[in-house]
Amino acid sequence: EDELKIAAGAMNLKGKVVQDSMTAIEEVFMLPETATLNSNAIAAIMRAGYTRIPVFKEGNKKDICDVLIVKDLALIDPDDCYTVRMLCNIYKRPIPRMASNTTLFTALQTFKGGDDGHMALVHDAKNGIIGIITLEDVVEEILQEE
Ligand code: ATP
Ligand code: ATP
């Protein structure tokens, strides 16, 4: 029955939209672009355990301007006290956006085809950015693990 479950999950990709599988913005671990990357901050980032961390403009968690990839911290000396903004300016990681009613099928194709990485911001006309969706969220839907 495992094969059947996976097949059913895969077929469901056209019946479900990114909003159904996203992580809500309130639950996303993010950083303000003004944060200083001292040793405390880097330790907190490591503890959070995520690979991709959305970066917002000070004061507005819905104004996400960038994404920090944890491996970009590898060459950072905590004593230099770089800000998140400085690091983002060096690496310039684009973060794609998807409308909340994008099907998981389309999301999968976008993640697979693009070189924009495996995370997108989910937005709707009324509320702006409402969450994030990653390739992992789509795969979980196929494997029906949730
Ligand atoms: P990777 O597996 O590539 O190391 P990861 O473990 O950081 O990355 P994903 O595997 O892409 O993250 O996603 C796992 C789950 O965590 C998904 O539900 C995703 O929506 C969620 N997620 C990813 N990044 C964050 C974040 N910064 N804050 C909160 N949730 C996140
Ligand atoms: P991520 O996408 O989570 O940052 P990654 O880009 O290092 O990880 P994957 O996306 O897991 O790696 O794999 C991409 C391709 O690179 C796969 O074909 C995988 O087999 C290959 N790959 C991963 N790590 C290595 C490595 N250390 N040496 C050679 N090939 C690798």
C-alpha cells in the first residue's frame, strides 16, 4: 500500500495549493537585516537548525528582502560583527514568491527547474506575505507524512 499512498499523494499535487502546505509566517525563524552576526547570534542561528533564514527590513516582518543561507556564515569571523545586511549584500540570494493559490504541482516544477533555491515566499493579494514553502513541504505531501 506504500506505493498506492505515494501515487495518491503525487496525484493530489494538482488538487492542493501552497497555502495548504506552507509554514505560516508567524512560525518562521527570521532575522532583521540590522542584526549583528556576533558569536551569540551565530549560536542562536545554529540552534534554530534551519538552512534558509528569511531576512526582513527592521520593523516589518512582512517586508522580507532576502534570505540568509547558513553555509554563508562559514567564512564569517564573529569578531568582525558583520550585520545580516552586509552578508546579504555579498551573496545576494534571490527569494522567489508564489501566490497562495499556486498548486503544489506548479511549485514542484518551479523548485525543480529554477536555480533560485528551494524556498519561496507565499503571498496573497489581501494579506501580503503569509508564509514560506519549501521543496521539503511538497515532498512531504507526496509521501503523505503530515
Ligand atoms: P534542509 O533540509 O535543506 O537542510 P531545512 O531543514 O532548514 O533545510 P526544509 O527541509 O526546507 O528546511 O523544510 C523543513 C520544514 O521546515 C518545512 O516545513 C519548512 O516550511 C520549514 N522551514 C524551513 N525554513 C524555516 C525557517 N527559517 N523557519 C521556520 N520553518 C522553516
Ligand atoms: P543542498 O541543496 O541541501 O544545499 P547540496 O547542493 O550540497 O545540498 P544536494 O542538493 O543534496 O547537495 O545534491 C545535489 C547533487 O549534488 C546530487 O546529485 C548529489 O548527489 C550531489 N552531491 C551532494 N554532495 C556532494 C559531494 N560532497 N560531492 C559530490 N556530489 C555531491
